[in-house]
Amino acid sequence: MQLGINLGYWGGGMDADNLAVAQEADRLGYAVCWAAEAYGSDAATVLTWVAAQTTRIDVGSAIFQIPARQPAMTAMTAATLDSLSGGRFRLGLGVSGPQVSEGWYGVKFDKPLARTREYVDIVRKAMSRERLTHDGEHWTLPLPGGPGKPIKLTVHPTREHIPLYIAAIGPRNLEQTGEIADGALLIFPSAEHLEETAIRHIRAGREKTGRTLDGFDVCPTVPLAVGDDKDVPALADTFRPYTALYVGGMGSRKQNFYNQLAQRMGYEEAAAEIQDKYLSGDKQGAATAVPHDLIDKTTLLGSVDRIADRMKAYAAAGVTTLTLAPAGFTLDERLTALRAGTEALERAGLA
């Protein structure tokens, strides 16, 4: 199992620290550095900045939002980043959510699975440097009846095949991801529930195309906080607002994929309470309602030995790249957590 690092969203006040974290991850041998985007910083610019100041670590979009870019533009960006980084780019895609898609980008959030499939088809065709044609429900290239003609990408990515990942949560999306992608970007992963909530659906998608999970990258992001084992409850409390935001407030009452995931993990009553309180404006109450067990199962907390044991569980569950989001109020704390991740992987015998 490899380790990755997730810088989250740029522009949160720790930008210089984020670069230092990425550089230390590069020095420690982490496999990939991911950057996210929502409706603040864009991931492409951040990844260019990081790639220019690192040497070995891959850089990946987690995610490029599908409603934000035409698929041919995404192919251009992927090819450019792969070329500039010397073959170190990984392309992560996702449909975002209805609030961002429709409120920020003005793109109707409908038929997300079909839209994703078409998008991936076009991106792959463009990156392969074929003349680009597509006749689908969501895109038609070239547009009929006009001056457009089939064009091919003029630049050459460093690699013939740029790894393509999809951020997936729901069963149908996970199955399609197994079918059309090289990897899955997961969030709130519990090693104990991973087979039921994710792996079996990905496997079903792979089987549709006559393939196994061999070569497919199962890549969840897991927050990390290091300390004494006796302090685990306090360490877990630092992630209460984060968990409450996603389970309670990320999306509408009817369309919150993270809330639905918590329900599938067995936290139906807690998920409902968290959402009720969050959407009513009681964010503190929502954070208090998050069960400790939910946080503990979806994060890495405590001593290096305790974290190593949890890493073993993730590896046994089928994780191939474990992406860490090291917590800390200072750069030194985040770097210490990053180094502890490497040490834990070695103690687990997974390095």
C-alpha cells in the first residue's frame, strides 16, 4: 500500500505551509499529492505550483469538477500538467454536487452517471490524440451544421496513458467507476465497512469489462492526527466540525451523498440528527451529535502503533493508496503527522 497526501483547498490561510507539506511528502517518498477545488481556488493552478517545486511525487486533481470545464479543456489541462511535471499527473474527476453545479457553474445537475461516462469518453479520446468526434446526449463534437471540424490535441503528454480517477460515493457511481476509470477517490472510508460500501460495487464494474481489481487504485482520503492513545477522544473531537459539515450540510436534505454513506455504514439515526441540526443552523449541535465511533473508524488517530494497526486494516480491506490529510494548527504539527504516517506504514510492514 502506498501513501498519498491531500492538501485540500488552497487559500485557507496555510498556503505556504501546504507547499512545505507537499515538499516534505516528496522527500519522504509519498506517491501522490492531491489538491481539491470547490468554489475557491482551482486545482490546476495549485498542482502546477506544487509540481514545479517537487521532484518525484505525483500531483493529482481531487477533483477537477466536471461542470466547471468542457471535456476537451480537461484533456488539454491534463496533457499540459503531465508534460510540465515530467509524467507525474493523475486526473481525478467528479460531478460535484447540485448546489455548486447549478449555483456556481450554472450547469443542471441531472443524469450525473451518464454525464460522467460521456465526459470520460471524450477526455480519453482527446488525450489519445485521436481526431475528436462524439455524438452523445450531453455533448456533440463537432457541432452539426456549422464550421467546426474534428481536431486532435497538438501537444503530447509525457505518458501514453494518464491515470484517470473518479470521486465516487454512491453504489451506482462506484460500479461505473470500476468500469470506466483507473482508480476511485473515496471519502469517509471505514476499513470495517469498505467492502460493503465501496469495494463490492467497484468489483462489479470491473467484472462487467472482464477485469479484476488488479491494477485498479482504491484511494481513500483519511484525516490523520498523532498523539497518545489516551488522547484519542480529544483527537477525534478536532474532526467533529469536518464530519458534521459533510454529513449534515454538504448538499441538500434530499441530495447529500455523505449523509447517505453514513447511513449505509449503520449510523442512520445519527446521520438524521446531524443533518437536522446542521440545516437548522445549529452547527455546534451537529458536531456534538457525530458519534465518536464514526470519527474513529474514518480517521487515523493516536500513536504510531495504533495508526499502523489501522493501516493494516485498510490494506486488508483493499486500499492500494491511502491518502492522508495531516491535522495540525502549525506547520511543525502537520510535518510531524506526515512523518508519523511514513513510520506507521513501515511498522505495519506495508512500505
